[in-house]
Amino acid sequence: MRYIESLREGERINEIYLCKSKQTAMTKAGKPYDNLVLQDKTGTLDAKIWDPGSVGIDDFDGLDYIAVMGDITSFQGNLQMNVKRVRKVSEGEYDPKDYLPVSSRDVEEMYAELTKLIGSVNQPHLRRLLESFFVDDKDFAKRFKFHSAAKSVHHGFVGGLLEHTLSVAKHCSYFASVYPILNRDLLVTAGICHDIGKLEELSTFPENDYTDAGQLLGHIIIGTEMVGERIRTIPGFPKGLANELKHCILAHHGELEYGSPKKPALAEALALTFADNVDAKMESIREIFANVPENNLEWQGYNRLLESNIRRSGRE
């Protein structure tokens, strides 16, 4: 398979890609054409069908897998494909793993590490809550392993939600070992649960876009409701502990302008915001540098999440 990252200007390509999106537009002369975004696990590529009604251009929609033949050209410094032929392909002609961005880490190994961390939670009600989601609920576990943590900002790939959650929970455990003021069981539980609402906020791949509930409520509210509903199934769950856990989830973005309904009012809630922020920003930098050669020490441009222009270290 010719992955998108390997394509070069001047090549003619005959390959299967995921059509991430399809939109009809008009040229300045009033002639309709189709704008496509093609995707595989290495990236995306803009494509144009200048004559949608011509022979060899079959019907298809966004999120279909399509076989395309076309020429790779350059427009304003970016590669794109001038599509000559296209057909919708059937299941069995492609392997979905070739078309979806996937965590570089082994999903099952990460999940085993997460369940081990759950086993280290000593408070019985908190451990029962975590087990009810991540151990007993097989459908939840399957969805959690596959889901992304974001549409585009960080961890926006298959296994991204698991990778991010594990990293945040490990940071929480470390913070608790350094600062005795922190309730480790509460903090680790909050770290593991803080983003479970993203299972409902974002649709699954290949769409990976905001759902209606995601647009109206957001993952913080959704996740808090999910935790509250599960807590009510656990006999004797202390009300005060439930409120503290839900507060940590509600406050984990740290500031009202960042989407948190509450600002941190507990030491554990504050620690969770740091753990979440560290992992999100370090992953954002990793994703930027993943496409930059190690010997490239040039400035990479302003990044909205980091609010800074960044480059690799290493200049003498």
C-alpha cells in the first residue's frame, strides 16, 4: 500500500483510502467539483474531482472507503490529488487498521497496566467503582480501548483515550507519593475517570467527531453523570466521597474559561488539573515533532494549545 506520507508530486496513484470528508463546491466559472479529504494512518491528503459526472467517477459519500486513481500535484506548497477515477470498495478489500491513526503503544499492555493501577486503590468503594467500569463492564472496556481522547488537539487516535488516561493516572500516583497532603485513592480514581465522558462526547472512528450530546453537554458533564449513575449502584458509597470525586472531574480543566463548571477546591482536584495538562501538552509536542526530522532545529510555528512558537532543543 502507498501510504499518504510517502506520496510525491508527479506520481500517479491507484490506491484505496478512507474518504474522511466530501463536499461539493463551485469553480469561479460556476462549474461544480468535489472537495475530498483522503486519509490513512499516516495522515490526510486533499483531493479534487473536477468533473464529478464523468465516466469512471462512481457514487460514494464521506466516511466510505474508496479506490482512487489520480495524479499527485502541488498547490500552494501542499500536495493534493487530481482524481481521475473512483469507486466505493467493499469490506474485505481493505484493512481498517491501515486507515485509522493508532497509538504507538500496545493497547492490551496499556489496559493491563491500567487495571493493575486500579488494583492499587485501597478504598473499597472507589476500587469497586473502577472495577465496575474497567473490569466488569466488557462493552465499556472494549469501547475505552478503541476510543480517541480528542478530535484533533491531542491523542486523537485509536487507543488515545486509554493512553492519555493511563498517563494522567500515573502522574496522579506520582504526585501522591511526593505530596502526602494528597489522598492517593481519590486522586488516582479521579485520574482514571476524568475523561470517561469522551466515550459519549466523541463518535467512534472513522468519524471521530462531536456528537449531539458532546456539543450540548461536553465530556466533563457527561463523565460526571456517568460516575454518579454508577455510584448509585454501589451500596454504602459515602456521599461525601462521591461529591469529592465528582468535584475533581468537574474541575479538571482548571479554569471556567477552559470548560470546567467549577474551579479546583480540593488539593486532589488541583493535582488532577496539573496531571491532565502535563500529558496533553507533552503529547501535543510529541505529535508535532513526530513529523520533524531529529536534526531539524527550526521553529515550527505558533501552536494554539501551547500558546507559543516551539522547536527542538539541541542548538549549540
